[in-house]
Amino acid sequence: ACAAAMLSKEQGITALGVCVVYDIIVVERLSLRDVPSLLSLFESKYSRLRRRLIFLVLSGVALFGGRVAYMGAEPPTFAPSDNPAANSPSILTRFLTFAYLPAFNFALLLCPTTLSFDWSMKAISLLESLADVRNVATIIFYAGLLISFDRCFV
């Protein structure tokens, strides 16, 4: 499925990352505190999991190499309208917009009210000032992320 997805879109490889997380959390029932012990080469307790993870990583490398070969080792060409934030002359606008996008996408995961097949052409308007109310969502998102990581690792 990942190979088929990568023929049309680069994000197809993210399915392998989902498989890694699923394997660690659901199949092996490990907590985030147990993950560092996976790196121990001498602990045989996780040898089957380590083999599966190595297989997934090697599959990802092979798929990525295949994608690069399929594209002729050339990066894709994008028009300025494909990614308006990246083409903005203002560093502040680029920073605020790129910081907001994960918060926006997380909100879409929770409540998918506005979906689109293509988010280019200013479908999400640029954040051009610190006074933009959407910055509150960005701050809440990253604060929640920090609190979640703190709770998982402490």
C-alpha cells in the first residue's frame, strides 16, 4: 500500500511510521518510557520487535530510493501559488503560518468540518501579524504538545 501511495504522493511513506508506532504501542504494549530500552543490543526481550522495526526502516529506505529514481533524481517543481507561505517575503509571515499549520491540521483531525483535496492557492490564509487570533490556536496546540510530552516522559 505504501509503494502504491508513493507513486502519486510523497506522504505515502508516512504509513510506515504509523506501522512503527502501532507495533510499539499496540502490538508490544510498550509505554514511551520503555522505548529507550529498545536500543539495547543485548536485551533479547525485544528482539522480534527490533527485527520488525528494522524491516520497516529498510522498507522505507527502499521505497524512498524508488521514489527518487521514479522522479529521475529531480525535485518537483512548484508554482508560488502551490505554497504561498514559502514564497512570502516576510519571515514573520512564514514563521507564523508554518507554526499554525500543525495546529490547523490537528483541529481537522478532531473536527473535520472543512476538508479540501488541495490546500494550495491560499486556501488557508497567511498569518501576517502577531495580532491574528489564530495565533492563540498555535500557542494552545504547542503548549498541549509540551504538556503531553512532559507527562509521557516524566
